[in-house]
Amino acid sequence: MAARTTASGRTGKPAAKAGTTKAAAAKIPQLAWHQVRPAPVVLVSGTETFLADRAIRSLRDFLKLEDPSLEVSDIQADSYAPGELLTLASPSLFGEPRLIRVSSVEKCSDTFLTEAIDYLQNPADDTYVVLRHGGGVRGKKLLDTIRSGVGGAVEVVCAELKKDSDKHDFATAEFRSAGKRVTPSALRSLVAAFSDDLAELSAACQQLIADTGAEVTETTVDRYYGGRVETNAFKVADSAIAGRLGEALVTLRHALASGADPVPIVAAFASKIRTMAKLFGARGGSAQLASTFSLAPWQVERAQRDLRGWTDDGLARCIVMLAETDAAVKGAGRDPVFALERLVTVIARRGE
């Protein structure tokens, strides 16, 4: 099989976003989740469980398609029995290929760590060992050995998709791989509705792919998931912070009409305004500021964009209004809807 062919049937360059600096410096191929391909050892690293599970499933399906007699075994690295890996990798009577999936490598026992490193020196023929490491320092010696090139491994990097642009690209790929056309506005609505859960976003894409005609439009998304789109608290907050008052008020009223609770909507505003306040006037790169303020780099970049056009006085007034609105929707006021609309108006006008 060609070196660049993947288990998902796609081809392409190794993942540009390989994760950490260590991963980028590795001597083995660094692949995105959809580029997974067979190798004696496949290290699936990163915190995005949904993508990791899909990558491992794609590899299994690919190997099963190549040889239906594939034997699939599972090992828990944190409750590992001595000799288990070697036993499962030993040649079978009929010579079937073997896929050994090892989970919880980030919590592995000392025995597993020792035996896995030994296994890398001489991987079994016709055997594919998948090591799932969810992050952390446990098992570092094993990861370093794998990344040094011992064992003929590849690494599939499944980093969490934090930016809306990354989730947009993910959804685009879902439709493209199915040969289904989707409009930009439909994609934006889907990502807005399911931005908190990648698995749900994928499921929504698959349902639209299966149930709709040649093209998915915003009307289609609204018919299937209108309630979910309308009640997304962060969509209201994003519109208001960007200064789109009309859009923010319409979205808010739709959300409230479909049963949204005012308290989470205020919480969404508070989360964003709080981050903006932390970063107002701060200087430095996103990585440096993220470390200083205990934020993720994507949160810093988003807040920096949101802060364009704001003044410190305007931001201060919005913080005061947030406190008043929070109290109002929790029982201190007689009209929580009025309090919310007033908050949206003040924020959309940047506190002016």
C-alpha cells in the first residue's frame, strides 16, 4: 500500500498542526486523524477522544476490509497483566493478521511500560498495535521511544478542536467526503448549534447527509435543528459583542421563546466579558498571554478580536450591567427578559 494512503480513504500531507513541539520534532510520520494508516505501531495521541475513537475505528475497518479474518484484541494499559501484549501478538495457528488496541496508556502500569518498550525492539509480523494516549506525562519514556523511530510507528495526533474555524473545517470535510453540497450559511448554523460537542456536530452532519437531498441549506438546518441553533447562549453573546444589536436581540427572543433559561445566557456573556477584561491592554503573543492568564491560546485570540473598538470605560460599564442582570434573572428583578434585553443593548453598543 502506498505510504500516503489512509484508512479513511483520503490522501494528503502529514498534519500541519501536529500538536506539541515534541510531536513536531518526532522522527516518525505525524498524521491527522483522517490520515490514519496501518503500521506495526500506531500511536494515537491527544485529548480529543471523539477523533481518536474515529481514527482507531477507521483503521480497524480498513484492516478488516483487507482481510476479514483479522483478529481484534483489547488491552487496558492501567490494569495490564504481565505478558499480555506478547501473548496476543504471538503468531496464531492459521496466521491471521492481528489488531491489538491498547487504551489508557496515559495511566499505564510499570509492567506495561517495560513490556511495551521491549516490544518496540522487535514488533511481531502481521500485527498492528494501536496505543491510545490521552495526554499527560505518564508513559513519556514509551512515547519518546516511539517518536524516536523505534518500532516503525506512525503517530496520529488528535488535538482538541477549540477554534470555530477548526470545527467549521471538520464539518466541511464531513459533507465533502459524502459528496454532499452544503451552503456556507448552513455550515455556520450547524457549528453554532453544536460547537460544544464534536460528537454531536458529527452526528448532525451525518443525519443531514443521510436525510436530505443534493444540497444542505440553512433552511434545512433550521428545520432539523432550529431549536438548538436558537437557544445557543454563546451565539447571542457573540452577536452582541460584535456590535450586531438587531441580530443579537432576534436570536435572544427566539432562544427565550423556545424555552431557554436566562441564567445560562447571562453566564455566557459573563464568560466572554470576563476574559476580555483580563486581556484588555495586555501585550504579548497568544501563547505568552495564555500562560499568564491561565487561558488557552484560542481563548486569547478570540478575546483580542472581540476587544477591537472597546474602551476601558465601556468595558467597565458592561461589567456593572452584567452583575445587575445576573441578580435580576436570579430573582432580584421583576422582569428578567427586560434585564436581558437591556444587557444585550448595552454590550452591543460597547458600553456607550
